[in-house]
Amino acid sequence: MTVLANGLLAAAALAGAEPASSAVDIGTLHVVADCMVDRYRPGVRRLLALDYRSRAYNSALQTLSREGSRCAPFAFGKLRSAGVLMAGAFAEKLLPGALNGSRLADRVAFDPTAPAVPARDDGEYLALCAVRTMPEEVAGLLATRPASEAERLAVGGLRPRLGPCLRAGAAARINIPGLRAILALAAYRLVSQQSPRASLSFEGSSGNG
């Protein structure tokens, strides 16, 4: 199988090479993300509603990065380069409110009458599929503390079952923080959109504006 990594999958696969890679940095990143969501919740929601391939997304992320320095004035300079990891931490913080007391599994159950949810790249397709087919396991992973032994064990239970969620000809090489991030983003997207029970489709084209 050809290794095919683009968009979210490529970003997550490279996450281990970015500054926020140690247990301390990952923990700090989540603390910073929690602070930013508490302070700038409308801006974070707007960011996650945008197409992450677009100029508008990059502009919104830069704006939040400048504002977010108040949450970690000494550490944020290196944490803001974490990209998909920070976006995933935002999604984790917002997900409980989007669920509003309901179970993830109940909110993402398949409804064949709903319009398809377009996956914008291979990584998002894998993550959306995993959330749809293994919602309890994904919820269990997101309930663990980042960079903990419990997180490692939860990922160990998920990884062997990701194969059916890979598109033909693709293979995923992804570390634990990256996998957690794309699963959190997929869960938040499915729960927060109007028809979370829709089937999945592959869009895979460039974003606009």
C-alpha cells in the first residue's frame, strides 16, 4: 500500500517533529487551549467551522495565536506551531458543550437519509470513519489525560481497528497526539453540524478563500 498523507493526516504525522511533542508540552498545550476557549470561545468556534485548507482559516488561526499569548506568555511562542494539535485541543474543550449531556455514540449514529459528510482529505476521512464506527472507544480516548498511560492504552485498542477506515491505497503513520487531535476534530465536526448521522464521502479538493 502506498503511504498517502495529506491535510490533517500529514499534519498529525508530523506532529512528533514539532515543539509540542513531550508529555510536558502536550499537557501545557491542552492547558493553553482550555484557557483560549474560555477567553475566546466565539473565535475558536468560528475557526473550527472554517475549512482548514483555506486562507480564512489561516488568518483566523493567526489572530487567535496573537490573542492566545495571554494564556501562556512564555510558552505560546513554540506551542502555536503545533497546528493540528492545538486545533484538536480546541475541539476537545468544545465537544462536551456540543454534546450537551448526550453520548457521542448517540449523536453520530448513521442515518442513511441524511446528506453525506464530505471528508476533505485522507486523514479526515479516517478520523470521521473512526468516530462513526468506534464512538465509544473514541470517547474513552478523549476522556483520558493527554500524554498519560491511560491514553496510550486507549490508542492501543483503537489502532488495530483503523484499517477499514483507510481509503484504498492509503496507509496511516501517525503518532498518539496526532491521532487524538484528528479524532477530536472529527467528533466535534460530526456533533456540531446539522446532520451528524450522515454517510461519509471524499471531497479531497483544495479549500476556497
